[in-house]
Amino acid sequence: MSYTRILILISAYFIASPQLRAQEFPKGWVLYGEASQGISTNFKSAPDLYVGSFELNPMATVVPSHLRLGGVTGFLFTDKKLDGIFGPRLAWNLSTLKVSEFGSFANLQLQLDALWGTSSQRLIGGGPKLEIARLLTLGITAHRDYNLNDWWFRMSVGYNFLHKKKSTTPHDPFNP
């Protein structure tokens, strides 16, 4: 084992909180704020359009360790105008990434959604997302706009607003 790997494992031990070692997709809620950007294309001679969005994604765990169900609502910028976007979302946990003896660090999930826009957009699709420590998400998605006959390809980054912060005061076992 190289010195770099040993240094990374030792650093992870001191940096990792109990939350990082907790079960992925536990019972309860998450609320991700996601920013994304990409393109909308019809694969023809027409130019591709820029797509940018900011979305709020509240989700609840339906089957612990496996399945979350929620919704999407937000703003979308494309074709030189600002629109709204909303719809349901499903997240399925494909794999949990573990760091040997430290527990789980992240999970790879497949998110699927059906979205409706305020300018006749009708999107269906999804893609893989990496959820790191139930704090951040990184993902790529592909959606088919079956009403306007376009494909949307986007990359996104998200932050969980319901992330529980580590307590700064020690827990007193005699004072629950």
C-alpha cells in the first residue's frame, strides 16, 4: 500500500464524523437545492440552446436503504426566458461506497423524474447521481422533451439543506 493511501485513510479517520459512517438512505427527509446547466438539442441544423436551472428537491425515504420519493420545483432558464419547472422524482440507491473500516461515505443512485415546464416543456428522464455524505450531490441527466421534440443534457451539483450539523457541545448522558 502506498504512503499516499495510508495518509488518506488516516486523515479520513480523524475527519470523518459519525454521520459519514451512518446508513445511507435512512428514514426521514432530505431537501436538496440543485443548480444545473447543460444544453437542449434536437440533433438537427438548429443551434443547441443553453439550459440552466435551480431546483428544490424535497424527498422522503420510502424503503430505507433503497428508495426515496419526492418532487422537484424550481426555475429554468432556456431560450432567453425564465420558466418554472415541477414534477415528481424517484431515487433508487444502486450502490453504497464504503471506506474499509470507516463505513459508508457516499452512494450512487439512479434518479428518474417526469417534469413539466411553464412554456410547454414535458420532460421524462433521469440519470446517475453521487450523493456524498448526505450533504452534496453530483450528477448528469438526460431528459426527452416529448412535447417540443428535444433532448436535454445537464450536469448538476446540489446541497442538502436538512443536513444535520455536528453538535459542538458534548452530550450529557444524565440530561437527555
